[in-house]
Amino acid sequence: MRIEEVARGLCSKTRLNIIRILAEGDASAVTVYKQYNALFPERKERATIYRDLEVLYRCNFLFKKYDGDSKEIIYGLAAKRICIDIPGETVEVEP
């Protein structure tokens, strides 16, 4: 992963807060939306949370899977640790 992708994923306070929520466990987009508005003073629209979940997914910070029982997409952290190599301009994501 390139540093630009990491910077893009982490440059938003909303995205950082979403990561904090998902650090507690995997959740659907609806659950993340509800928890976000319950935990943080700045309220966000559902579309904003969904869009930021997808940005984090495209930047490889999250995984997503379909839960056939609940018929929802579930998001979770792809890694608990990120190592940045500035001279090499690369990022290692560790599960």
C-alpha cells in the first residue's frame, strides 16, 4: 500500500472515529451509523458514514463480508497495526 492511500484513508476525523468504532468489533453499516451518532457530538448522515466506510475499504483498512443470516454487509478492521516506511514510501498492514 502506498503512503498516499494511507493518508487519504486517515485524513478524515469521521473515518478515524469509524475505525475506533470497528476496533470494538465487526459491525454493519447501519450499526456503525447508529453508534457514531450516539458516541460523537458531530452528527453524520447515513450516506456520509456509508461513503467513508467504502473509502476505508478501498484503502484496505477494512474488510467487508455479506452476512446471509442478517442480510447485511459487515465491516471490520483488516489489521490492528500499520507500519509506515517513509524512505521506501510503503506501508505494511499487519493483521
